[in-house]
Amino acid sequence: MKTMLPNLQILRFLAAAMVLLSHVQHQAGNMRFVGADYVPWNGIYLAGGVDIFFVISGFIMYSISSGDFGRAGAAGKFFTRRLVRIVPPYWLFTAAMVVAAFIFSDHIQHPLMSLDHILASLVFLPYANPYGKPYPMLMLGWTLNYEFFFYVVFALALLFSRRAGLLFVAVAIGGLAVLGLFDTFARLPMSFWSNPIMLEFLLGIGLAMAREKGARCSTAASVALIAAGFAAMFALMQMGIANHHWAVRFLWMGLPALAICAGAVLPEQPPHATGIGKPLVFLGDASYALYLSHPFALNLVAVFWKRSGLGDPYLYVALSCVFSLLVGCATHVLIEKPMTRYLNRRLTQRQGGQIRRQAAIRQDQHEAP
């Protein structure tokens, strides 16, 4: 991406917060509270934060790579950078889930595991868990299985010219999605990779291409786009369409997510946030750590709550959200950032060494008689 878009980072936090609230409400609905019941807020399909993430991912991957199609080494560099970004934190929390399932099985909803399932989880391969569902060891990692597949397709596309590469992405993902609409594949992993939700990555690429070509909107139009996106989510939820009709989720969640993302990235904006935008951008930076860590934070709050004697369900929801945010931010600052910075530094040093060696070889060849 040529310049940072603060609104995009803020939107990443909003998407993560939606997923967090969805999971908090689900957990609250399964708990017993003294003298009160928790009534969840279901104005919109909160798990649709995932759809916003997918559109954002398509937007970012094209934006940071639009000039790299057909360049030597671009595919490998792109894929390596993606591995550095997502794999170490994911492996860390997958390992933590394995340990938790082994030691604290009474507090884990799905503690059963197998070696082949754990290994498949670590390599982002859709694989049926011991309960027969296509979820990895860290259950919310199902979204990363889609992300990883998209990264593989996009990395392959970088081997070609821009036009051929984008056509490859469109045919690979679009073709699989069409086959998925007709339930062509009965077994994993193809039944997973052909889910039409993959089309949301293409929506993000299309949005990035539009912005690259100069598409912009006013602040008023930006607000209108975001409001329209959330209004559509609300209307579709009240009509009973959202949270059903999973085969066309890319329509009832993907299109509103596209409108929201467009409202975030199309207006002109300074490269650095100011005022209240600074902490919101920081929370956006921490969104991946928040996404991975919040199941553990929620379990800790649940254990504390059962022993505390407290009874207000809404206090429980508030405490769960706040504690999850704190754990996510701490994970980002203390683990994710140092780990990613270290690996990127090592990668840069390695690439620099390769460039120097190649230059030396060329110099020797030039000087040879």
C-alpha cells in the first residue's frame, strides 16, 4: 500500500470488535446468572465482522502488490511476508489451545483432539475435527484457512503479468465459488475452498483497483456508504435473511461489507491519525492479536465469574469485552509486534545477503577474461 489509510485500521478494529461481541454474547447465553437472564442484541449479524475482514484482506493484498505482478521473486517475497505476518501468532495460540484442551478439558467446549487434526491446523488445511466439523484446533482459525488459501492463489498470480494474474485470481476463486454454489464437492478440503464466501476477497480487490484508478468520495458520501452498509445488515437481519442462506452469504454480508469498506478507504485522509483516531488505529493494529487471544480471555473471565458470586449478566458482558481488549493489546505489544519485527529483520538481512552474493557473482562474471 503506497500510504497508510488510518480509516482502514480503525475498520479492522471495528470488525474484530463485532466478532468479539458475537462470541461474548454466545458465551453469556450459555451461562446461568443469578436472578437475571442475558438478552443478546441481535440488531445485525455480528459475526459478519469476518466478512469485513475478507474484503479488507482483498483490498490490502492488491494494494501492496499491484506493482509486483510479473516481477522476479515477487511471488516468493509476498508469500514469505504473509507467513511471517500470520503464522507465528497463530501457531502460538494453536499450541496454547492444545495445552488448554489437555490440561483444562473441563473448561473447553470441544476438548477432543487428534494428531492429524493438530497438524492439519498448523498448515491451514481444512480438516474434519474429532466432532466431524471443518474447524481447526483453534476454532476461529477457520477464517485463516480461507485467508491462507487466498494468499496461495494471489502469490501464484504474481508470477504472471497484472492482467493475466488478476484473471487467474478471478477464475480460480470465482470458478470454485460457482462450483460451491451447486455443492459440487462433497469432501474436504475442496468443499471448504469452494465456499462462495471466498468471493469477498475479490470484492476487496475490485475496491482496491477502483481506488488505484482514482476513485474517491467526499466525507458525506463516506458516511452515507458506511451507514448504508450497516443499515443493510440491520434490515437483512430483521428480515430473517442474515444468519441463514449460507450459500449466498457473500451477498447478504459481502455487499454490505463492501459498502462499509468503500466508505472507509475512498475519502481522502491524512497518512497518520490524530486525536481519537490514534488509539483507534492502535486497536486496529492489535486486531489480529485480539482475534486470536479473545477465546482464552473469555474463558478466564468465565472461570472468574463462576467463582466470584457476581450475578449481573450485562456486567459480565462488559467485563469480558474490556478484559479481552486488554489481553489483545498486551499480546500485540509484548508478543506479536516483537516477534514480527524480529522475523522481518531476519528476512530483510537474508534477502540483503542474497542480493550482495548475486551482485558479487555478476561482478566476477563481468571481470572474468
